[in-house]
Amino acid sequence: MSETSTMVPLSEKLQGNVARSVNPYGCRQAVLNQIAYVQAKGHYAGAKKALIIGGSSSYGLASRITTAFGQGADTISVSYERPPRDEKMLGTAGWYNNVFFREAAEKAGLIAKNFNGDAFTQDIKDQVIDYIKTTFGGQIDLLVYSVAAPKRINPDNPDEVWRSVIKSVGESVTGENIDLEKNELFEQTVEPASEAEVTATKHVMGGEDWEIWVNELKKAGVLAEGFKTILYSYIGPKSTYAFYHEGTLGAAKDAAEASSHKIQKVINDINGEALISVSRAVTTKASVVIPIFPLYCIALYKIEEKTGTHETPIMHKDRLFRDMVYGGRRAVDESGRLRPDAWEQRNDIQDQVADLMTKITPENFNSDLTGYAEFRREFLQLNGFEVPGADETEVDLAALKRLEP
Ligand code: NAI
């Protein structure tokens, strides 16, 4: 017998810069809006069978949407999301993104399989490989690795848990950050990471697990000739180096680049390609908890309002795959990395951003001087709030529980 209806009112709840509530139908609308964006740009040749690790939100979800609805590919996604439990815990946005992406893809005649579990484990890798062999046509031609995770269990020692930290390396850094819950600008000091913390962050956010995935997929014989794989890095402007590029996350991204070279050797014989895309700064669950980064974002977004170069994840990833990965219009740097972040890094933009950052104060950050309104709206939209086209004010918990990922 099915559960009886329980209507739950929908409202935004934040704890600092972490969302504590979700609007499931807003998430559905956000997925549909992203699909419409890609469809309006039209079809382009690319992958036919893709696996996205971290495909439930932001960059990974956008990659999945352009791959499915731009390239026409069947997709598998692995993500780690929570289903609805009770009135207080309606699940995570990524859970609903998976549900509604699958619904839309299937309606369009595409396969869209969701695995919900820890991508770092052997168990999930075995399940995915088995699915590719038995049900997905035997091979994949694209692997997107878009994981942002707080921890990883050492695959060789289950008693050891590596935790990623977002800290500077060497010296402490002081700057201003934004609290989205309180709508406040506050001063923040980030203490430098210990050596053990740097190492742990590399284990979690570097490319080790990406390598393991490719090695396992290759060993299983499920990689097609011409297979491509890609991971998203970040460099950003000098003003963010102390807490990103030269901090623990930057160390992990360097490790991921080293992994891309190792992966390239593994897939040379199938004419494969291992790519790093240095991506732009966007508002995501992972990026809003980076110290001081939100302040940079509100300055950047304001300047981009004038230059017309602001991009959300779907705009950025659609351009990446359409123009660069498959389109023959690649911007590549001296290290062979794809640089769709060139728009963000333009000198004229960064000069103005640096200037604006010096003018932002606790009194004026929440005004037209900055891009705070856009930043906050994008954050709320990640959880289904303030999404154009979604105006539900309550949901039926029993109906949510019946949704299949
Ligand atoms: P996000 O937090 O929106 O998405 C992370 C994804 O990883 C989700 O699908 C989540 O379910 C999945 N995930 C987390 N732990 C997992 C686990 N143990 N097993 C399986 N899936 C797991 O993060 P975002 O911002 O989209 O980041 C994706 C990648 O893009 C990261 O590598 C990040 O460093 C990179 N990037 C992000 C930028 C930004 O400004 N947000 C800029 C440049 C790169």
C-alpha cells in the first residue's frame, strides 16, 4: 500500500554557505532549462556512450546534459546523493537532478542510468563495468571525471580516511568572505595546511581515482577506439592564488594533471585522449565553501555583466565540448591543457576585477556595485529555488519518495 500524502512547504534554508533545503520541482525545472539551452544550440558530433563521475550537479550535470542533448549520447552517471527521508530531510538537489535528467533523457529516447554510491570504491566500479558490458552496448567513448568530495577511504586500507581540506600552503591568508545565510561580509583567516593535510587533499581531489577508473575500464575492455577522458581544473587570477592555486586544492589539481599524463600512456594504443580543462569560476555547492572565493566571484560577475562574458556551468561546459573537445576550436596552453577559462582570465576583465575587489566593504557588498545578487540567485537555483518556471510552494513527500533515480 502506498504511503499517504504529506504536504511539505518549500522554503530556502541555509547554514552558512551550505543548503539545508531543496525544491525538487525547481531542480526539475533547472534541468529542463539547461536541456533547452543546449537544444537551442543544436546537435554536434561527439560521444555516443558516456560515463560521468559526479554527474548529479553543476559541472558534471552540465557535462552530462550537453553530452546527451547536444551530442545525442547515452549516459551513465555515478554520484553520491541522498534520497528523501522525512519532512525535514527531503534529499539533496543532486538526487532530484538525477531523477529528472533520467526522465527527460528517456523521453528523448536516450539511455540514462544513474548509480548512487561512492565512486572511490571498487564495488561501484565493478557495478558500472558490469552494466557497460551487459546493458550499455559494451563500450564507452567518453569519461568525464567531475567529483568534488570531502573524503576518500584509502582503497588499500579501509581504516584510513583521507579528508580534503581547503587551506593555504606555507603561510596563513587573510581576506574577506561572504556568509550567504546571514548576508554578511566578514574577515577570514585561513591557516596553512599541514603536510599530512596536503597529502590527504591530493588523495581525494587529485587524479588517483581517475587513474584507477581508466585502468579498470581499460582492463575490462570497455573503452572504445578514440576514447576521451577529461577532468576539470582551476587556476584563476593571482588574487586567488594564495587560497586556491598555491593552496591545497591547487596541489591536488597539479596531481590531477600529472595523472592525465599517466592516463594518456594507458590509452595511447586506442588513440585515446586524456584532457585537462582549466575551467572558469562558477557558483556551485563545492565552490561557495572555498574561503574568500565568493568575494572574488561577486567582483568577477559584476565586471562580466558589462563584458557579456558571464557563464553558468551549462554555458561553460556546452562551449567546452561543442567548440573544444569535439569542435576543432581548441584553446590550448603550453602544457596542453584546454583553456575555456580564457574569458575569465582576460587582462581587461581581471584588471577591473582587482580594482573592484579593493572597493568592496561590509556595507556595500550587497548592492549594485557587485554581482552579489547574481551569485546568491545562482546559489539558490542550485537547490531549486528562484528557478524561472518553477513556482510550487509545497510538495507531497510520498510522491517524492516514489520517484526513481
Ligand atoms: P559539485 O559539488 O557541484 O559536484 C560534485 C559532484 O561529485 C556531485 O555530483 C557529487 O554527487 C559527486 N560526488 C561527491 N563525492 C562523491 C563520491 N564519493 N562518489 C561519487 N560522487 C561523488 O562540484 P563542482 O563545483 O561541479 O565540481 C566538479 C569539479 O569541477 C571538481 O573537480 C572541481 O574542482 C572542478 N572545478 C570547479 C570550479 C568551480 O568554480 N566550481 C572551477 C574549476 C573546476
